[in-house]
Amino acid sequence: MIVAQNLIKSYGAAKVLHGVSLTVAAGERIVLCGPSGSGKSTFVRCLNGLEERQGGTVEIAGHCLSADCANVLALAGDVGMVFQQFNLFPHLTVLDNLTLAMRRVRRTPHRAAEEEAMAMLARMQLTEKAASYPRQLSGGQQQRVAIARALCMKPKVMLFDEPTSALDPEMVKEVLDVMTDLSCQGLTMIVVTHEMGFARSVADRIIFMDRGTILEEADPETFFRHPSHARTKEFLRQIGTQY
């Protein structure tokens, strides 16, 4: 479902990704972790065309993404993304936030789009918020709406860039519960997160990045109990995770 080979990304003289490669099978659940500034978010943004790259190739959900992202519209909803900040349209209701892309990109008729959106809101336990505006929702509710909006496009791949980092601690669980539910439904997922409990229970593989490279990848049991790289061990100690 995803084949990224030798991705290179620089901002001026600052090199952020140093030839990163990753292959993800359909239905696989990948967690990317590592210290701040390690290139995790940049890598994910390169996968869906939000960042141009200076080298390497990306094939995702059946599309070959050009290095300058000129053909990014070809993804056409096949790749969904949820950000740290919710990025909802503040002047639109929750229902309109969900239906806009379905109507404009998928060309779904208005009534059918609203029916699909309401079904998705019911799945997120947010039916009563359909007529609300984002400012009237809690952070956890806004993030669930953002997830619902992405899922309404029926993506083949979902990318999550630290989706709980902007939430108060008591709101984190409600978002992680939704993501855990998604992980059980065969959706291909890459999740950038520091939520190690989530990673341990959901991931098929955990990828550890530092300074723009992948240092270690393993199944959760191996990653947490028998990390091989010294930098991985240091990271796990620093975040209070025993191995």
C-alpha cells in the first residue's frame, strides 16, 4: 500500500530526512516514534504530498507521487490525514465540514453526502453535534470530527500526525479509543505518536526515528522488551517506558 524509497528532504541547508525508506502492506498498522525534530512528521507529510522532497520515490494507495507534488490531486481522497491541530473550517458546521470534500471531490450528491456524514458522526458518538460549529466543541470532539471527515472520503490509507498532542490529558483517551477501533477494521494506518501504550496495543510494527533516519523497526514485543539500538533504549528510558 505504501512504498517510500530513499526519501530526502531539506529546508535550505538543513537536511531533515536522510534517505528514509519504508514499505507498508495493506491493512498494516505502523507507529512512528522518536524525539522531537527526528523527521517523523516531515516523513508523513512527504507521503501525502504536503511537502516537496529533494530525492526518493513515493508510491501510496496506487499512486506515484512526484517529488514536486504537482500530481497531489491524483490522491483524490485515497489518503486521509489527521493533524495535531484539528484544521476544521471554523465557519462551517460539523456536518458541512464532513460533506464538503465528499461533494466537491467525490462528487457525492448532497443528500447522500449528508446521510454518509450522519452515519459517520453516529459512529463517533457525535450525532448531536452535527449543527454545531468547531468552536462549540471540546478538543477531543474536534479531533473526532477531523477523523470522521477523513473517513468520509473512504481512504485506503490514514495518516495521523500526533493527533493527541494538542489535547488535554482527559481528552486523549476518547481519541485513542476511536483510533483503536479503526485499527481493528483493516485500515492501513501510519501513526506518529508518543502514546506508547497505544503503540504497544495497536501497532504491527513500531518505527523509531532519530535525526532524519530510521534507527530501529520491530514488532511491539521486541521493540519494548528487547530494543537493539542504544538510542532506542535511551529514548524509552527518557519517556519512562521499561524494557
